[in-house]
Amino acid sequence: MRERPTPRFYPDIERLEAKQPLAVGAGTAPVAHLAAGPPAVTSPPAVPKAAGGTITAEAVKPNFGYLVYRITNPTPSTNSLTPPFGHVLVQDRQPVPGQVYNILQVAVKNATNQTFDSSSGFFVRFPGQHYFPILTGDETWKPGQDFIFYVLTKKYYPMPNVVTSGIQFLLAGAWSVAIPGPSGIFLRIKYDPATINKILDYAVTQGPGVPGGAAGIRLGLPVTSIYAFVSAKEHRNDFGGYF
């Protein structure tokens, strides 16, 4: 039997591409929306672009102005909603009469013992849009009075982030945010400027987002869209955007 020839060719082993170790900074970079806190501002034109109506983990609570907080441990007094309410549309694009929209709203109570007016420097905005004055002309916000801040939208929930975004308040220079949550949603209303305030009053006090309707509010059932504001100097650990 003939002997098989011994191969004389030995191909070179292909060298693997050198691997670079992961950069140390890549594993520790902060999440973008947690890194930027609301800037110290005193008037709406100078409001920080980074704030954007988003809760931030590194925000430093101011010791001036007023801040909103959610009523998470309600009582029949703190959770009550009694007309007459103030009504503030918080969006750049104006709704069209006859069109069908969804409502997203928060109710905010003046929990101080002061009455505020158009000279108090109170502003509000939807994330990424312009600030609007809350009070104009001879309007006032009295102690214990609730204002309804709302958006009319074609979307079910128009916030850019369902967890951290909310309606942004600038009250005498202090920034805070109120997240509407599921209780703040009221679906499919035909917009009419003559009736919108009555619809809002019903949505806030007895709508399907309110556990138990009006009775639930009186009994102190938690509603995610009810807020209040007090002086930023008060010692609280639940101001919107500050923990």
C-alpha cells in the first residue's frame, strides 16, 4: 500500500482582534434625566431648559417661594375639593371648539394662610412648552381654594415620561412638579369654551379617576391628582421633585 503523503503546508493561525477593556466611566454614568436638576430661577424667561417638568434625584430644595406636594395621606379636610375652582389651561396650542379631546389634570390647593394675586409671580407650564401666568388681572388664589390645571389632548397620556414628568410650577421663583397619575385622566369630551369649566369640576370631583367619586374624596381615599402647596421653608420630604 502506498503511504499517504505528509502535508508540508501549515497555515498560520489567524490572530484574534485585540479586545479593549470597558471604560470605567461607562458603568457609572448617571441616567440623563436624573443628572440635571432644576436651576435656581426667579422669573419664567430664565427657567432652565434642563428642568422640563421632570423629577430629578439631585435637586436641591430652595428655601424661598412655594412648592407643591401630593396629598398622599388624605384626610376629609386635606382631600376635600369644594367649588368654586380656578381653571388654568396649560398648553401652547389652543383647543378647537367642537373637537373631541382627553383631559389630563391636577387640582392644587392653596394650603397657606395667604391670598395670592397677579403680582405674586406664580407661573405654570406643560413640559417643553412656555410658562403661563396662573393669575392675571384682578384674579386671586385664596387660602383653601383649589385651582384645576389641565391639558386637552388627543393622546391618552401626553406626558413625555409617565413616571417622572408632570405639570411644572414656578411659584415665587421655586420650581416643583405635579404628576397627574391615573386619577387625572378623563376621556373623550367635546370641547366647548362655555361648558369646559363645568366638565372639569365634574371630572375632578366625581369622574371615573376618583376612587369612590365625591364620597371617596370625603372619606379620604387617595387620589393621585390632588396636590397642595406651602412655603418651601416648611419641613416636608415629599415636595414634587425634591426627596
